[in-house]
Amino acid sequence: KRAQKEGLDVVLFDYTTPSPNGITWGLGGTGVNAGGICKKLMQMSGDSSEVFKYSENFGWNIEDTPVLKWQKLVQKVQMYLKKQSFQERASLIQSGVAFVKSFAEIGEPSTVNYKSNPNSQESESLEAENIIINTGSRPNRNIPGAPRHWEKYWITTEELFTMSEAPMKTFIFGPGHIGFETGSFLSALGFDVSLASHRNYFLGHFDQDMVQRLKEILQSRGLKFITHCQIMDIKKLGERRYLVKMKLNGSTIVEEEFNTLVLTINRPPETSNIGAENIHLYLTRHGYVKGRENEIERSVSHSNIYAVGDALENPYKLQPVAERSGKLLAKRLAMRKALQPEEEVLKHTTEFSNVPVTVFSHIDYSFVGMSEEEATIV
């Protein structure tokens, strides 16, 4: 929308590859449909139980004990997301952006090929002066090096937000903010939740003194934390019954049964099917578009190809950062089209240092700059 506002002609291709469980969504990407917004809504639902708990002290007469209806919660969240997607699409069209619901890939440095789905034999082409890759990322579905059949046992947050049945006793594996936030809202909703990390810490880039305080608050509300955890084996005992064998601290063997297993480690960029090989677009070994030192969104191998968000190699895989990055990129493209001096154009680059980040849990924790641990090393 910003590029269109700057006077550029814009075509937006949007296609979501269904997950192995058939999960897909409308316009808005992961952040809207399977990320932060979903977690915030479910955390709000969980925190409502605390309001009920103390309401009688403030004059309210609640005769029955409140009971969570998981299916209704999921339906309400999904209805909200569909509304957001519809409004965003309407806003795009109103702004003049040509919206094409199709799978697209780069055919040549200035050509985009698109079709209804990746398997379709019929495709069309579009010439473009500039191409912006904003394909986002999708979650890993197994632990690296683990037996392949474990994939059938894990779900990701994509499936969690659409489950028709309550997760019940849940095991979450992953040390980052996605696992942390998921553990927070599920425990707030009243479920028995264990959050495990293969490291000796959680939220590694955050100040660990503050993380410890946050952990203590969440532990007091029922969330269990497991560190130095190595998954040795997973067995399916029956319908939604899994036995997880863990090695803790390198020696202690523990087995525990769970109803739902949620994997929250890493989110590789969705760049494997964008046609990078057709033009020899430079990607890092992890699949990210490599940018330039003076303009990080601009490909090192192709001057007319750019990337923003999770597809770009940058330290902050955050929706607000991607949004800001995209708006500044639109400004630069418009300035170049108007033949403004390059030194003036580069004054509108994205600053990727000292970006505030937040963990959305029962107690939100925001952080910017260096952690105490990093400052001590410096």
C-alpha cells in the first residue's frame, strides 16, 4: 500500500502452501493468522479467569464456576482473523494495489510466473521493474536428526490455533519466545503444560535476570519449566496419548505421558520454491535472501530484487520491523524512479540495531539493547 501511495504500480501475489495437516489462511501472513495476534487473544482469554477469581471481592455475584469452552474460543479467534484478512484485502484493493491470489515464482530477473497453485500446469507471466520477496517463514516439524516418524506426533502453533479439541496435558519443546508465549497462554487457560528447552535457559537474547523473574511468575500460575532436555524417544500409546522419554542434565532419564506435543524450534524462511535457482539468486545456507551492507533489503546478487520480513537475513524476525522495513523500501524505490541522488535515497534505510522486542505472556516483558550478559562480555 505504501508503494502504491508513493506512485508506484504494485501487484501483490499471495498464496499460502497448506501445512501437512491442511492448514492454510487468508491475507495477512503468519503474524496475523498463526502468530502474535492469536497468542494475544488466547492470553487475554486465559487472563480473564483471574478476573472471575477476584470479581466477588468487587461486588459481582458469579453463581457458577466459569468453564472454558475451547472450541468456542478457537471459533471466535478464527472469526476475528477472517475479519482482519477481509478488511486488509478490501483496503489493498481500495488503495489501488492489484491483488492476485496465486502462487508465484521468479522466472527471470525481471519476470514473475504465477499460477493458481504450485501443481498447476497453466501459468502466466508478468514483467516487473523490481521484485520484493516477502514470503515469510513456516515452522520446523521435527527436531533435526530425530526419527522421521516423530513428525506425525508433533503439531506446531499453526495447528494449535485451529484444534477442534482442547490440548489437555501439553508438552512444548523450544527455548524461544514462541514456546514461551504458547506455554503462558495454555497454562493461563487451565491446562497442564510443560515447557522444555534443550539448553539451560529460555529466551536467550533477553536479560536472564528478568527472564528468571518472569519464569517465577509463570511457575506460580502452574507452568512447568524443563531445561537441559534431550528427547530420547516418543511413543504413541493411543488416540492423543504420547509417551515422551527425556534425558535431563545429561544423565537422568524421565518418562511422562502427554496429550499434545507442540514443537516451537526455528522457523526456516519460505524461499525454497520462489524460483531462486532460475536466476541464481544468492541465498544463505539457511535459505535467507542475503542483503547488502548499505541496504540490507537489497539482494547482493540482483540489484532489482529485494526482501523484507522473515525471508531476509536480519536479526529481528518481527512483524513491526518487517512493516517498517517495507515502508522505507517503498520510499527508496519511489525516489530511485524519480532519479533522486543515491546518497539521498540511502538516508531512508532501515536501522536494524536497538530494536525493542516483547514477550507477550501473563506479564509482558519488553527489552531493547544489550542484555546484561552481552554487556558483561563487551
